[in-house]
Amino acid sequence: AKSKGINVKKIDNIFVVLIAIIVMISIRWIGILLINSLLILPAAASRNVANNMRKYHLFAVLFSLFSGLTGLIISYYFNVGAGPMIVIISGIIYFVTLLIKRKMEKKRVLTGDRPTGRLHIGHYFGSLKTRVEMQESGKYDPYILIADVQALTDNFNNPDKVRKNVREVMMDYLSVGLDPQKTTIYIQSMIPEVAELTVFYSNLVTISRLQRNPTVKTEIAQKKEIFGESVTYGFLGYPVSQAADITAFEGALVPVGEDQLPLIEQCKEIVRKFNSIYGETLIEPEAVLSNSKRIKGLDGNEKMGKSLGNAIYLSDSPEIITQKVMSAVTDPNRIRKDDKGNPDICMVAYYHNLFSTQEEYKTVCEECRAGERGCVACKKQLANNIIEFLKPIREKRKYYEERPELVDKLLMEGTEKARKTAAQTMKKIKKAMKLDYFE
Ligand code: TRP
């Protein structure tokens, strides 16, 4: 299927060039600009550049003007025919634009979250910060899905929770600086192609392979109270649906936490199997482990999580933050203020390292070890720094909280854009699977 596609494209290009030469010879002058624009078009006619299409067309027009004029000038100077000269120059320009286009093709980055709760500072340092940096670098074409269908796999009996949190998560995204103009943010359930793909992929995965998936295995063990003795078909199969999430958008890079690696591996297996049966169609994604650290909970637990009740949310008010910090776990051997403390086992010191300046952190540790610092004062200082750190996020969030229609509008627009992308991929997939009946 792939080689066929390439041939058709090649024929298209040759066709355009032939017409160009004929027109050029017959109308010369006027034809030149027109022809050069035509020559550029096949180069521009590629997906992935959608974001930059306008910029690209501008380039194309400028280049065609440039090549036409250069061809003419050279032909007059050296007294050679304008026709062949323009063809040569146009050819060169054409390849230059191809090179530019390749540079402008940004790698598609795809990732997402289950909307089961508001996001906390663990999410911020673990993934949101990197996402904003990637977005701002301008080197990628980022997509972020709010995985409501996946959230339902273990919250099927709580649709209100999922629905509510779709908007909460969107507000968290917006408040940390994800910009819908640069990052396509969409709702998973509103992309029917993903559900369709999940069905197609389900033929390419065995039940025992899913049962062996380490992430799924751990989660099933943790969710006995939801699933009882036998896990649902939907939950066991969510890696298949996640493979559809990624491939429906031709996601090349997938930034995730370590716990998600088995899911990306499963996706790769599906892609390889698909390609070997139906022909090279899908792109194998690559997981990107963020180098940012996992944030420990206020209670000292290795993980900050909503279910663990040890998290500071991006949307927490200053009062709540202070209250939470006051309950953070400190060195248990430190009872009186002048006892010598060990900041290495104190969560307050740990957070000072994240939210306070390096000097402040050093002073905290030194004074703590010397028994010159009271825990209460130390916590108050930390709480203030966290409050200050989260201030711009909290203010931005408030802006969106007061404008629910705007949040909905942004979600709708992102979803609409995502649907177009998924529909394009789906077309290729259906063709490969010979399901393109009336095309
Ligand atoms: N499983 C991910 C999580 O729990 C969320 C998710 C759904 C996702 N679809 C995805 C992540 C596709 C990356 C790519 O966090």
C-alpha cells in the first residue's frame, strides 16, 4: 500500500513538471510565476505541516517569484533560452523548498491524563513542566488527550466524577501554561476513530499477553474492590485502547512516567503486528521518559497521589496549602526545638529543596542539623514559598474558573482539530485493511 502511494505521488510530480515545461515554452513570461507556484505545490501538499501551512505557502510564493526572476535575468545575461534556464532554477528551488518543508515537519508528541482528579505538584514536576517546555520550544506538534474513556475503565460506575474532572484537568492544563494555540488538547471519547481502531487492534493482541502486562497486572491487583474476582474486558483491554490513542494521531514521541513503559511496549507490538499483516502503515512510537523527578508525598510516601491523600493540588488555596504543610512528616527524633535534626528524612526540607532558593535550602539544612531551627517556623516559611510559587498558576486558574464557557470552547476547538487528524490516519488504516469499500 505504501509503495503504491509513493508512486502515485511521483507521477503527480512528473505530470506537474511536464505541464510546467509545456506552458513555459508557450507563454514564457506570464507562465513563469504560475509554473513555479505549481512546482512548489506538490512539496506543500503534505499533512503534518498543517500547523505551518500558511508560513509554508508564503515561502513557496516568494521562492517561485525568486526563481522566475533569477531564471530570466540569467537567461538574458548569458544569452541562453529563458525556458531551460527557468526549468533548472525552478528545479533547484523545488528541492530547497522540500528541504525547508522537512525542517518544518515537527515531530508529533502525544500524551495524556486520566481525568479522575485535579492535578497536583507531583504532576507539575513530573510531566506538566516538561510539556510546557516542549510546547514553547516550537520543535514539536504536541497533542494532549484527556482520557475519559480510559478513566471509565475503572470508574465506570462513577460517570459524574469523570465528567467533572475533564474540565478540572483542562483548567489545570491552561493554568500551568499549556496553550491551545500550540498544543492540541482534546477529549478522548469524542474521537470515534479511537474506539474504531481499538476494535481493529483487538485482533492483534492475545488475552494472555494483556494479563502479563506488568502495569495492568499491578493495577488489577490494586483494584480488587472494583473488579472482584474477575477483571472486566474493558480494563484488561485498555492497553489496546491506549495504542489506538497513540497511533490514531501518528504519535512519534510519547512522554510518560516509568509506570507507562509496558503500555508503550504493547503499543509497539501492535504496530509491528499491524504493519506485518496489512503493510507498512503505522508509526512505531517512542516513549520519552521525563528526566524530572517523581515527587514524594507530604507523608514521605515515595509517590504523591490523590488516592494517598498526600498531595498539594495546583488549585489548593493558600490556607489549605499552609494546613497541609503543617502536617508534613518531619524527623521523628526531633522533639524539642534545640534537638539536632536530620533534614535528609524530613519532608519539609525535601520540599524546601524544590520550592525555596538554593541558599534558603542550605540554611534550612544547616540550622536544622545544628538544632537552631524550629519545625513550625520552618514549615511556615516553606508554606509561604509554595504559595508564592503557585500564585501565577492559581491566578490563571481562577480566570478560567470564572469562564466555564471559554474552557468548553477551547476543549471543543481542540477536539475538532484532533478529529480531523484522526480521520486522516483512519483513512490510511482502512485502506491498508481493505475496508475502504466505496473509495
Ligand atoms: N495511561 C495514561 C495515564 O494513566 C493516560 C493515557 C491515556 C495516555 N492514553 C494515553 C498517556 C496515550 C500517553 C499516551 O497516565
